[in-house]
Amino acid sequence: MSNPIKISIENLTKVFYKKDNSVTAVKNVSLQIEEGEFVCLVGPSGCGKTTLLRILAELESPSSGSFKIMSDSGKRPLQSMVFQEKGVIPWLTVKENVAFGLNMRNLPKDFIQKQTDYYLEKVGLMNFSKLYPKEISGGMKQRISIARAFANDPEILLMDEPFAALDEQNKFILQEELLSIWSETKKTVLFITHSIDEALLLSDRIVLMSAHPGEIINEIKVPVPRPRTMEQVRANTEMAEQFIAIWNHLQQEVQKSRS
């Protein structure tokens, strides 16, 4: 039995206008994501993946079509977004950054303390809690963003290539930490990535988008059950076939965008 639908997108199109020109970023996108599902969006650069996330985060408005995020209580934030760039506040300490959303909601101090400490511990930043962003590494800054997003307990989590700028070692560590937290919270996640390995490791379902303007042209259910490791992803025959299929898709779409 499937879970209830959490995110519903219907025939969504976004057109940007500049002087006498217009650019269609995404076109007729329809997608349904279940409660607790981890979905990765994969497509060539410039296909509108980030635009789609920004619309769901209400940072942009659709030109046509619609979307709906089904709220279960109205007491929690509807969504949090983790950007590719490090979205930390430079004048706040690590701990103050993680607690920022909770403080903005004026929640009880005891709860904020407990929630903040829990996620600082989960991402391995407790010993760095009093430092400022300029005093820590890029990987640690992304840990702050992830901890802050989960600590604020949104109904859905939108993640825009949060690990793209990291070295391979830090990327693997943060992927494992993200999966560890997600397995506890079972949040609904929509995650953008250019890494096929990352999509196969993290997601329940991979949504493939076309070259500009972005349309959904295929979906892939990840065949290996959870929990899974990167070693399993790279060694599994089915995963290898999926990797090649996604790689071929990306190659074809990149060629289309250049023709």
C-alpha cells in the first residue's frame, strides 16, 4: 500500500521574461511524491531543476500550472531548502546557525536547546558549536545547513546539490549522515544532483529531466533495498545497468541542447 501524496505538481510551467525575450525554464511538469519518499531530480545543466525547487519553496511563482504540498498539521514549517552554496550566517556561531529557524519560531528555549544539540551531535559538530563559519571548513558549513534544516522539522526538505562543491571524502561522509538522519525522520525529500552515484545511493526514485526547457521524460525506481552503501551501488549489477541508462540519458540530452 502506497503512502499518501505529499507533493503534487500539475502541468507546471515557468517562463522568465527579460525585455523582449522570454525563456521557458520548465515546461508542463507533473509529478507526485509520496509522504516520506526520497526523490532525486537528475538532468543536464540548465534544465530548470533549481527553478522547480525554488517554486516549491515559494521563492518563485509558476507561470502556469499548479503545485500543492499537503500539510499534516500546520504547526510545522511547510518546507526548508538547502542550497548548493553554503547558506550559513557568518555572524552567528555554529550552534546559533543550527538554532536559527527554531528561534525565529519563538519556540521554548529548552526545546530549542535539546533539538539543536541533538542535530549538532548527529552531524558531528558538537565540538565546534562555539566557532564561527570563517573558522570551519566547507564541509562543516554544509553540515550546518543540513542540521538546521532537520532541526527546524519542516514537512518537506528541498535540497539543491548540497554536496556538489565538496571533495569525495566529505561528500561520502555527508551522504551517510544525511541518510542516517532521514532514516530516523522519514522526511519527504526532493534532492537535485548531477551525480548518478549519489542519486542511486540516496533515492527511492530518480526523476529524469530533459534538456532546456526542462520536462520530465522518465522515472527510475532504485532496485536495491535500504540500507545501501556506495560500495553496494557500485558493485550491484542492476545498479550498474541503471547507471548506464541514466548516463546515456544525460549524454543524449546534452547533445540535444547543443544542436
